[in-house]
Amino acid sequence: MARSVWKGPFVDGYLLKKADASRESGRNEVIRTWSRRSTILPQFVGLTFGVYNGHKFIPVQVNEQMVGHKFGEFSPTRTFFGHEADKKARRR
Amino acid sequence: MTEQRDLSPSNPAAEPPARICVAAVAGAHGVKGLVRLKPFTEVPEDCVAYGPLSSADGSRTYAVKLMGQVKAMLLARMEGVTDRNQAEALRGTRLYVDRAALPEPEADDEFYHADLIGLSAMLQDGTVLGRVQAVYDFGAGDTLELTGTADGNTLLVPFTQAIVPKVDIANGRLIVDPPKGLLDIADPNSKDQDGGSET
């Protein structure tokens, strides 16, 4: 068995506590976190996190496809903003 | 890229752009008047799919035909450009199409970035939050960046049905229903539910 499998995903303990508290309270609130290294767990689905990128908190609404990825992947520290031209935004 | 617009909160009516920049001339290619185009559209070849392109001031219109591709650039022949000198003279020219030339989005919940930028964002009670400055997608879905907020910071708002329940492009506004903590997300003094401690 690969080491990464038996060891399990890494999540900072305090973030887990915050997410559990938020989920149990049923309040829809943004959880600010600096823990970009934490893995997104299935129990985070539906919660909204503000993930720090060294400059500001990027709101990340967690969905099923994000499970297994790290929070930092959704909060880039360097960005090329690009051109909008004919680009479209989809409201989920 | 749209035309330069005044998106400041003091401008009550930030009109949607009449024209949208879809490409820019990056330089000449060869000696027969071909130009290298830098496309700004989602699908690069679409930059010539919306009809003739015009210059920034609208004084010149070009029929453009794609001839090939070089790395990330498109090779194109522009009507009336027949030699390298003419092609070189166009370097840096931004090319625009009319906003009306773009097809309407297929889905109800799809919007052109150009239409969203400039909308006034307000709470359900009518309080103005700011104005949409940009639309980003960092991998977690589209996000609106609002400027002109009360505290002077920019505000990022997830573009979801729950948080942005209403988009009214005709009246130049959208309604934001923020979850708790979103409006003061940038405030270093705002406490997290565990008292702000991260350690």
C-alpha cells in the first residue's frame, strides 16, 4: 500500500474544527483560512472558504469535483487576468 | 478587452460596451502583407468569425481572412494590406467588433464578461456594494470582482445562484445576497468563529 494511502489526506486540525462547527451550526458563512496546504475533504462540500493567497481571501465554494485537491489550487498567488472579449461566465 | 469605460462608482450609468476588442496586430509576417494577430477570444479562430474588424477609433474597417497559425498567433490577410510596410504600420492596432455581432449566450445563466463588467452590485435592500470590475475563474467557478466598495477594498463574490440571485443587464445592476463573512472577508479585524486564531 502506498504511503499516501495509509497515511490519509492531510488537513490542518483547526480547519477541520472550523468546518465541523460551521456545518453543525447550519449557518451559511465564509470560513477564512490561511491553510492552502489542506486537502479538500468530502465533508467540506457545500461550504464556502475564503482561501488566502498572500494578498486577499479568494472565496471558494466547495463542490464534489474539488474533493482531493488542495485549497491552494483554487486561490492563485499570481494571475494573468487576460482579456474578456467573447468569454462567458456561467452562474452555477 | 472592452473599450475604456468609466467604471467608477461616481459614474451612475456605466453603459455596456458598444464594441469589444477581439484581437490585436502583433506584427508583419513575410513580404506579402500578412499580419500576425494576437487573438483575445475564447477560441482563437473566433476573432474573425464575428464579421469585419474595425480599428479603435472606428475609422477603418478590415475584412480579415485567416491564413494559418504561428505559435500562439494567427496569420491573417487584411483587406487593403498588400505589402510588409503596410502590415508593419498596423503593429499594435487593436481590432474591434460590435457587441451586437456576438451571438446571444445559449443558456439562461450564461453572460458575456463584457456585459457583466460595469454592472452595479447592490444588496437586496438597495444598498450599493460597488461595481463589477472583472470576472475571474480560478478553478472554483466564476467570481466577480467588485470595486468602489465602502471600505475602498475590492470584493470578490462567487457568481452563483445563491449569492447573485438576480442579474439585470438591461437596468445595469445585479443583486448580491452575501453569506455571513463575505462582505468583511478582507477585514483583518474581523473575527473567525473560533476567535480569529489560526494556530
